[in-house]
Amino acid sequence: MADSKSIAQGRLGQVKDFLTMQKPATTIPFDPSSTKFPQRKDVPQAPYAPPGVPTAWVWGETDFLGRLNLLTPTRVKAAATSEIKTGEMVSLNLPLNHPEIPAFARESFKHEIKTLAENIAYDEKYELNTQSGTQWDGFRHFAWIPTPIFYNNTHGEDIIGPKANHKCSIHHWSNHGIAGRGVLLDYRSYAEKKGVALNSYEADRISYAELEACGRDQGVDIRPQAQGGDIQIGDMLFIRSGFIKTYYSKPVEERNQLALRHHELGQNDGQRYAGVKQEDAMLDWLHDCYFAAVAGDSPTFEAWPTNQEYYIHEYLLAMWGCPLGEMVDLEKLAQTCREKNRWTFFVTSAPANVPGGIASHVNGTAIF
């Protein structure tokens, strides 16, 4: 009887999809142009995934783009048409030499000017850890720790050593391009308005319920369109926790000392930053919205260190193939959104074309 009911419900769903012109993604590899994707709990296991790994490697066995596949020409064109109204541009990048002392014991940016012919011609040289400032975490950056395995069956030996290759290299993103509709949730302004304390240099956790309330305050329903909300498939999410504001409000010596706090993976990590909360509601939302990318203004996006047995990095990067941006400068963007009372915009990013690359400076611009 239960099987008959299930079959009937399935047929009704197919009829509804036909009548509403929906194009559901049901079998792996998913078609990026689909208009309906399954919720996290319903995603089928990729046949090429190791047993017991809760993957969402849904774009094919040789895919290295992950959710950037959702940035189809149709979606990019629609976003440009709907979002670019005045042509005003807002940079999303910190100066390359900020932070002066990067978090997690990373190297500081070095810049050297070289004289070719005095008063006539000059070159310059950069020395840059791509994780030191405004950054995209690539799929080679963070593994699913229990295995350990990176996105789409990429392993450490694919990244470094005699068997190194270009699986999940950042240059695949560069060759594809990143452009589409951005959505800003200005949580810091909402928290200040509501009298909610948030310490950027502690592991203060922003829950899904708080982001939902923040969105409601902005006039944005943060649920995916499939659930009646305003988030469209392929949107790029930006969450302002206010880290950049806090960073620049502190004396140079103090913020540099905070960056030098002891680092080790786990609960005893002295590196502590506010960010989104590790919880099922957050995982479901980040997954089910089918964001093409997510980003924040802190060094970690998620609250750090985690208070669970997992990091959200593991899900976003290793499981879902969702680009993760950190230390994105959202201060002017938030100001512009408030002035215009609109929280969506067109956004572009040009990752570095480095074969074998792990990550990249964002090189991002929002356009209104």
C-alpha cells in the first residue's frame, strides 16, 4: 500500500513539473540548466563516490567546477539584465597588504619594485599567500576530514608530489568565469540594530534563525524559490559579520597580536572568529538554496573553531563543490545596499589562472 502511495505521489509530482514547466534534476550527472534540484536529504549518492561518504558530487565524475556549473549563460544574462541599473561599481577586495599579519600564521604580502631603466621603466614582483587576505578557498584547500578526500575524489597525491595533476585546480574556475546575481545579508547592521552582541574575534555563532530574521528585516525571504523564498538558483551569497569594520577599528598592534594567536585544529584553537553556526538548519539552507558560491568578511566564514564534529568547510568545499570566499570587503557594499534599499546586485570575480592552484584572490566587483 505504501509503495502504491509513493508511486502515485511521484506521478503527481511529474504532472505538476510538466504543468509548471519545471525541469527537475533527478539523475547524476545533474543538468546545470535544471530549474529544480533536490533537497540535501534527497540528493542521490554519486555512483563513483566511496561508500559511506555523504557526497553531493552531482555534476559528473570529471567535474572540477562544482556549483559554478549553475552559472549558465542563461542565468548570467538574466542576472545582468535584472541587476545592472545604474552601472555603479563597488570593489570587494581588501588591499593585498591587508591584513598586515594574516590569520593562521600565513605569510604577509610582499611587494618589490624593480628598476629596468631609471625614470623610464619599472617592473614589480609580488609574493602572496593566496589565503592571506580577500580570498576564494578552492576545492584543494579543505578535505572531508574523516576520509580524508577532497572534492570529487581528489586526494593529497593529486595536489602535491610525483603524481600531482590538475584535478580541482583553481584554473578551472578561471577558465569558466564567475559572474551572476549576488545577495547580501548585512547581519552586523541587523545585530547592532537589535542590540545583539557579536565579537568578531571570538567564536560567536550566527544561526540560521538569526540570518532569517536579518533577511526579513531587509525585506528578503532567504528561503530558496522552490520553498517560496527570494533566493534564486545560482545566486552568490555574501554575509557581513562586521569583521572588516572591527579590524580597522583596532590599533595596528592589537589586531596583529590577535592574528598571532596559537593555532591548532580543534577546540583548543586560539584562532577564534565569529561566523555562521554549525547546525543542521544552516547546512540544509546553504545546500538547498543551490548557491553558486558563498562568502563572508571574516577569515573563516563559519564560526571558528567549530563546536561540532565537522566544519562547514568540509561540506561546502569537499562535498558540495561550493566556492567559499573569506575576508571579502563588504563595508562599502553594505553602505551602497542600504542607500539604495536593494540587497541584490550583479557580481563578477576573476580568479587567478594558475594550473595546480589551491586558492585565489577574489578580484571581485559588485555592479548596481
